[in-house]
Amino acid sequence: YYYHTKLSAAQRVPLADAGFAVLPKLTGEWWMISEYIFMTMLILPVGLTLSVIIIRWRPPHRKPLYASMILRRVLMTLVACQTLRIISFLITTLPGASRQCLYSVPDDLTSKQMVEGAADPSGNPSGWAPPTSIYDILFRFDTTNGCGDLMFSSHTIFSMTFVCVTFKYFNWVYLKRIMVALQVVIVPFILAARKHYSVDIFTALYVTPLVFEMLDRQFPDHESSDQLKKMYKISFQIATEGDGSVLAVVEVFKKLFYLNLDDIPHDIIDSITNDCSKNCEWSGMDYLNGKSIRIDDTGLMKRSLASTQKGKPSPNRVADIA
């Protein structure tokens, strides 16, 4: 808004845009449709992420889901993209075409007044509401009625981040299709409401997944047992019971808890599977990523030592494998 108030009347005139030329302008309640689609795209992944705390989801990739890990990925992507966005709209100010920014050039304005000095405030729309105090600058929160913060689209940064999160963590086919469909549908409604130019949306559509992928490669999730132990002091272990069976447990704050199969880091499953391929006799097999794992009636991962194995393990022995 601050930079927008410094523009001349000529600079406040909206730019030519191919999307604007094709799509009719939305007004009234229709102007909010993109916000409803956006909220749907927000609720789906955020709701699933928070539900991980109480619901054990089993997406096709079969890896355990951790809410803190997903939120970390989302925040990293949003911070990086929003930083790039802030730099972009601060160094180049585009005239807003949305209803709260659209300037109507007064009829009595001279050609000199059109290009010199700030635009005559009489041409501002009714929704024009720049901050007028330090309090407004620091604490006023309005995600839909800003002006000047166009390049590139914040709507699309958020929506594409949610699409990327869905593909990485909640990769059910139907959910991925729904998120992609919503992303495709929201674009014309943003343009029709004149909230962004086509270049704002197009830029965000490729910048956001690129940033997401770069951050994922540079700062991968801490999902192995070694990484979880190093970062969060969570130690995964193997517990041997008196009957010769082995259970996976986790140590948190010096307390041991039995683990469900869905909560075990993939490297532990690989380790136990490889070990059992030599030392175990299998019955009641279940499969995870093509690898056989035996689970008991309570859903806990468990293996029986082969009758030919020499030497029985000590009862209730716990061996750290993280």
C-alpha cells in the first residue's frame, strides 16, 4: 500500500493482461469464490497433518508420518517463497487491478497531473484502505484486500505448497487428483477477480515447486533412526523377550514404549528384515514395501528366532539400534 500511494494516476492504470482479456470480471459474491477454493485446499492437507497426532494414516509410500516433520517442510517452503515474493514486489510495483485497488481517473485531471506526483485520492475506490498508523502496519491482518503485493501470487504459493505436501506425504491417488484439480480451477477465478496478473500466478506455479524440491534435497526430513536420535533424542531399540521373540520399542525421556509397525522408521525395518532373512523362521507374514514383516495380534512388529539358531537371547534384553 505504501508504494501504491506514491504512484501517479497514469501508473495506477491496470496493465494489459491476456487472462483479463479472456475471462469476465467477477464482482459481488463471485469475487470470493477463489477464497473458498483456497480454504478447501488449506483445510485438506492441514487437517490431515494435524490428524496425524491421533490417527495412524497409511499412505501408499508406507512411511511413518510425523506432524512436526510435515509442518517443518511447509514452513520452510512458505518462508523461502514469501521472502522471494516480498523482494519481488518491493523492487517493482505493479498497479493493482482488484476492486479495492482499481483507480478511476478523474475527468478533470490534466495530462501533467496524470504523470506527475501521487494520484489524486478522489479516484480511489471505496475499498481503498492503506495503513494510517504504526499499529495498522504492525498488527492489521487482511489477506484479501491488499494493494501492490502482486508479484508473485501468495494465493498460488500457498496452494502449490499444499499440492507438493500432498504429493510427498499424503500420496493417495484420489487426494492428489483432487488437489491438482483444485489448483487448476482456482487459477481462472483468481484472474477473473483481478486479484493477480497472469504473470504473478504463472511465476508462482513454477517457483514454489522448485523451492520445495530444492529445500527437500538440501534439508531432507529427519526420518531415519539415526537422525531422529540426533535431532530429537528419540532412540529406537530392539527388545528381546523371554520367549525368544523380538519387539521394536522406542525410548523417549528415558521411558520405553512398544511401537506399532506404522511408526517404525524405514531403516529399522530394513535392518530387521535383512537380519531375519538369515536368522528367522516366518509365519503370518505381512508386507511393507515388498519386505516381509511378521506382526502379532496387537499389531506390533515381532519375529520368532529360528529353532536352529544357536544360543537363546537373554530375557528382556534391550539392544539399541539407533
